[in-house]
Amino acid sequence: MRVLAVVPARGGSAGVPLKNLAKVGGVPLVARAVRACLRADLIDTVVVSTDHAGIAEAAREAGALVVDRPQELSGATASSESAVLHALDALGADPEVVVLVQCTSAFIDPADLSAAVRRVLDGEADSVVSGLPTHEFLWTAAGAGVNHDPAFRPRRQDREPQFRENGAFYAMRASGLREHGHRFFGAVAVQPVPSRHAIEIDEPEDLELVRALAPFVDAPEPIDVDAVITDFDGVHTDDRAYVDSEGREMVLVSRSDGMGVALLRKAGVKVLVMSTEQNPVVAARARKLGVPVLQGLADKRTVLRDWLRIEGLDPARVAYVGNDVNDLGPMAEVGWPVAVPDAHPRVRAAARAVLTRPGGDGAVRELCDRVVAARPAPAPQPEVKAKPRLGPVAIGDVLVGDGEPVYVIGEIGINHNGDLDLARRLIDVAADAGCQAVKFQKRTPAICVPEEQKGQIRQTPWGEMTYLEYKERTEFGHDEYRQIAKYCEERGLHWFASPWDVPSVEFLEEMDVVTHKVASASVADHELLRALAATGKPVILSTGMSTLSEIDQAVEILGTDKLVMMHATSTYPLPPEEANLRTITMLKERYGVPVGYSGHERGLQISLAAVTLGAVCVERHITLDRTMWGSDHAASLEPAGLEHLVRDIRIIEQALGDGVKRVFPGEEAPKARLRRVTV
């Protein structure tokens, strides 16, 4: 051992009771001192000298050795040097350099520690003290200048700085300390430290000050936890609510949060939303994120304890993100209390980490990134000869693929009948049910309508007209789709469409849709497929009325990097005997891409069965009323049916589990009561 750091940390303290266990940034002061020493490149061993069992436990958890400090060296009059010398004797250590590090400095830069040690090792100094550069003028109580002549006051830039000892650390040649018995001997040098690191904690006010500064001084570090629990208002949102003329409440969220939560879930981190409010907005957002939510909670702390027990989680490996005083209880239960930057001052003070992004503007994503950064890299998998699975595919802020929440698409298609208000009502149906997206169809009628059909007379709700006139009458243009895009964003939905011709691809690109859908009728339209591939956007390929050879050619054009395939049978309505759901498994194995299901059946059973067979997304036509005029309404789901579909998909997702056989918490009591073991 060449360099030993000793941290004296007795249990008594006149100014702040048990000061060395006081938390700053969620970490006890003694642990902060130990961590700084362990991160210093030139320090070999860290020891804490203490007379208090709680301090000893915190020191060991932080990675230090512990020396029991005798009572005669633990009083208020005992010097720090006596604790260091005792630690040297107790360890039988003979280091070249010993560093006295004090817990009263919450912010110690490991680089400053190493710099001080280097100056002793290199022979530049025998003792190095940390100090704050200052140009302050000092006065006596009698009004006399201490370090200046009041009659001559040179400018700051004309004076060399002096240094105020800040008490953070002292690096000394160990032999000199033994010889002289105190920390200042031989050649003494000062190791400058920045003002933000130079605060000493002697009074309660000092402690409050460093707690307030911790979020701004502490460097962000990965957050190594197994679960993330978040408040909703002020964390997922900016803590404001928008109420329309019909009393419907809307909130502002960040779409990037969705990708962050998806990354967490993929990394195996549990996620839970807790809210004191009982609000359908909270439930809708949780459904979109694919995470459980507990609402209407009068006592978050008790509920959190129960949830942690049921899930079998170590509270020390859980993060809770809050913003207001009702979050202080649950924050005290976990190892990583986290606050958003605009949180209540008491919440910020209680936090181990304070995020830089506010609620509703990426706070959840920032936390997710720090949690994912702490997860171990996946172990290399043995080489498998089978075709590798590609995906998941990122569609906007949502991952679509195996292991992700099922991406539910409400297909409005042409069921809006050319009526923008009806389209908005169908968007509401999808959002209220918990869908992640709505899909339309986009055509250039002059191109898509066959010549022999253009002049055919059609009876419509708007009177008698040609088929071409009818198709043009029901087609939305730029203005309508801009309004649709805006409304979908307000309702938290993706929107996109099936383009039926190349000009429609260009139209949708101008609208900046998150993905494109290839209708089953377009699988063999290679000109259209090439235009879609050129966009670089993810593509959802429906496979109804297609042979494997036709699908092979389509995949050759589109590629597989950003491809989601949809099993479909283009019979309207679909009879069960034509569903052929085992094709989902075959398509996954053949093409190695995520595969979903596009259904045209009546009822829910076939779509739900598709989910159990591994469908990663489900698309169903939606309508306000199946008896409405139009070709697709009869094979569509009405609002209640869509709501039940999404609800049951989420239940199935939970019920499928991970395939690992285990005894669940709910089985423990029956097992203890009923299990009979014989030999």
C-alpha cells in the first residue's frame, strides 16, 4: 500500500446531530467521502475511523475498511490527527502518503485528491492542504485590515490570490505525520479547489445549502436499479392540464418518454406509474406506454411498500421520481429518490439525483437513459444457425416487435366517409380505447380507379354520381390531413396511411408520417414499393391475397431492417376457417421480422388468438356504427368492441409471462398450507 486515505467520522457532532450520516444527494456524507477516495486514481486503500455502528455500516457499504475508534479519541476535543495515527497503528500500515479526508466537505473531486497526492509523491511538498483561492479582504472586529492596508486597495487583477483552508483533505508524508504529530510540517503547499466544492458543513444551514447545490454540482451517474416508479403529474407532464369546452382534460407529455420506457422494459426493468389522482388521462398514457398504473392513492408510501413486497424487489435497487411533497414518503422508501428540476424544494433536497429535463419535456426519458446505462451489457449469445430475428422496429417513439407491448392500430381507412368531423370522432374512439395509432388510406383517384369503373354510376349519401366523383368526394387533402395530424398529436396517437400510388407516397412524406402501410392489394405494385423503400421510413406490409413468391419479391424491394409484416386474409368479413393464424409463426421464421395481424373478422376472438401466437401489432377497422353507409363498416369494430379488444390484449400480454417456471408470491401461502412432501 503506497497511499492510504483515512476518513475520521465520529458519531458525535455539536452543530448537526449525526452529521456524518446526513444525506446529500441521497447519499450519507461519510459514503460521499469514501466514494471520492475510491475514485481517486492514486489512493490505494480507504479506511473510516468511527465510534458509531451506523457510520461503520454506511462506510462498509460504500467500500471502505473500518477501524473502531476508541472512546478516548472520539470526544469533541480529540484531534483528527489522533484518529489518523490510531488508524495507521490499528492497520499495521506503513504507507508513503496518508490522506486525511473529512466528511464535512460534501463535494470532493477525486482529481483534486490525486493531484495533492502526486505533489507529495513527487517531492514538491511534504504536506498539501485543500484551499479555496480568494481575493477577499479580511477585517478584525476592531476595524483593522488583516490582509490589506485600508489606505491602499489594489484591484483584484493586480493581486495574487490567497487561499482559505476549506478542510476537505490533507495529503501528508506518513513519516512526517508520525514525527511531528500534526498535519502541517516541512514544505506545505495548497491544492486549489473550486468554490462550488469548498463549502464546509458545520451548521444546519450549511447542510441545507449543499443539499440544494448537489443536483448542480454532482456529475450525473448511471442509476443502477431494477425498477422505476414515477409520479404522473409534473413528471410525465408539465403539471398543467388543458380542458376543452366539453370538459375533457388533456395534458402535455414528451413522446421521447415512450421510447425510454420501451428501452427500460426491454432491459428487464419494471416500471410503474403511481398517482394520487383518479384520471382517465393517466390510464390512457399508461396504456400507451404499456406499463401498469395505480391511481387514486391516498397513501403512496404504504402502497409502494406493498408493491415492492409483492414484486420481490429490494427497495435499495428501486428509483422513484417525484415532484411534490406527497412524493416525499415514497422517495424515503427507495435507494434512488429522484426529482425533476422544478420540483418542490423539499423534494429536491430529498433527492439523490435531480434530472435536468422538466416533466413533460423528457424527464422520464432522461431517467430511463441513465438506468439503461447502468445495466450490464448482454452476454454474448452462442451462434444459432436459425435465421436471426430482426427488430424490434422503431415506429416514432414506440418499439414494435417481440417482447414489446402490442402496437394496436385503429384503422379508420375510408370509414370517415370524407367527413373531417367523423374522422375526429373516430380518432377519439381509438385514443379512448388505448390504441397507439390510427391508419387512413390515401389515393389519387385518377390513378387508382380503373378506367372501366370511373364512369360507373354510384348511389351515395350525397346523391347519384360517378364512381370517380365518389372517390374524389371522400378523399382528404392537405388541409384535412394537417388537421388530422394536429388532432392525433393532441390525443397522443401516431397516424399514418396506406398509399395506393406514388403521388400519395409523396403526399404522405410531406405530412411527415411516422411509417407507411402497404395494403394487401399493393403487395405486387413494385413501383409503389420502390417509392416507399426510398423514404427510409419503417414500412408495415400487409400480406392478404398474396402468395409467398409475391411476398418474397416485395421483401426483396423493401428490405427487412425497418419492416413489420402483417398476416391478413382479405375476406370481408373474415370467416374463422380462413383466418389461418399459424401463418404468423411461419412468416416470422421465414423472414425474420416482427409480424402482426390485420383482421377483418366480426368479434374479438381471432385477434386475441393472434396475440397469443405472437402477433406484435393488431390492426382492426373501426366505426361508430357498423350499419353506417360504406363498404368497410360492416367488418369494423364499434367503440365498445375496440375498448374491449385493447383491454384484453393488455391482459393477455401480462398473462403470457416470460416462460420461466417459478413460484409466484401469491402461491407462497397456499404452498405453505397445502403442500405435502413425502420421501
